[in-house]
Amino acid sequence: MSVRARLAAGETLFGTFLGLGSSLAAEACAVSGFDWLLVDLEHGGGDERALLQQQLAAEARRVPMLARVESAERIRTGRLLDAGVAGIMFPRLETVDDVRDAVRHLRYPPEGDRGVATYNRVYDFGLRPEGLATANAGIVGVVQVESRRAVDVVAGIAAVPGVDVLFVGPRDLSTDLGCPGRFDHPDFVAALDQVLAAAKDAGIAAGILAGDAAQAAAYRDLGFRFVGVGSDASLLARAAADAVKRLR
């Protein structure tokens, strides 16, 4: 079952971000049991070429791969979909119109404006053109909520067709709210409540990035169903630091 179908069925899915640009790191995260992986092209150290190698590693382990684009330009989204990612995360969208324009890039006409080609990887280089018929139904659209402006219109964003997940970026959002890194601040907690309510009313999932497993579990208990647990880099660094601390 696809990530989009599992979310629609009400499942809670855990994943992690990939920022090292390493196919081996991606495979290590894949075999750990995460439900999804996401290559971070906004803040990560790898580029589009590195994404393909990570995608191959994830596919070999049967774990869906998503990607966060560095911008919501149509060509950026289209190239990643043609490479075979299962979904796209759009950062820093703040208006309903911005979101509507971005998610149109996920689907072929008449639902969207994705360019049509079948000689690319996702259609087995022209050997499986019939995949076009079902492509629109399977792609996950993840829209980040990272500012006060986005929170103010979050109900409208959630109602846009093609938005499957409202995903909170805690660092960006708390900073924009004037309480950087203070995830227990009343303004931040109130914003989370707005996101959760908007997602529930729209019948979609709310998502968020957690720093560790304990925080991820707490967010799950609040109602978040698409939860990121750190990144390949942060998980490695924390494990290494814990090992050194125990030895010293």
C-alpha cells in the first residue's frame, strides 16, 4: 500500500530525513524499519544526482522515498517525480494560492500541470507508459507550515485538493512566532492545535519533525500521523555522542 493510501486509511507513519547525500546512509535508515524516507534538497548536503542513488537504496529495501524541494518551481517537482519519488514536501508556503499552484505540479492535466513524458525512470524508460493512468492517484503532497502567516490560513491550505499532509517545521515556526526552539511556549502550542484541527476538519494528516523518539511519540499522542524523527545526520551524531559519553 502506498504512503498516500496508508495516510488516507488513518495510519500513523514514522520516517526520517536524509541530509548526508549518502546511499549507504539511506539504506541503513531503510533497514531500520521506518515507514518512509525523505531526501532533503532544501537543507541537506546532497544534490539531485545523490537523490537517485539514495532512491535506489530505498527501493531495494522496499521503503518509499519522498523529497523536499528547495523551491516550489514546476521543473524542480517534475524532475523528482520523473525520477520516481513517492511524494514531494514543499517548504515555506504561506498562502492558499501558493499551495494551490505548488500541488498542481504533482499531477498531470487536467488535475495539474506536470509535464507528460514516459521515457524517464518512473515509467521504466518507456517500457511502462501505462503508469500514466494511475500516477495522479499515488503522489503524496506535503505542505509545510513554517510561519505565522501560514498558520493564519491553515484551514484554507488544508482544504486545497492534493494536500495530503500539513507538516510543521518546528524550528522555523517557533522562530517566526518569536519563541525560537521553545516548543512548550503557549504560542507554539496554540499553532500546533490550529494545524491539528485544520487537518482533522479536512480529513488529511498532520505531520511534524521531532528531534528524537520520545518527542516523536509525544507528537503522535497529540494526533500527528506523519512524523519525522531527526535525520540520518542527527541520528548518527547523537548515537556517536552517546557512545563517547558512556566511555568517558
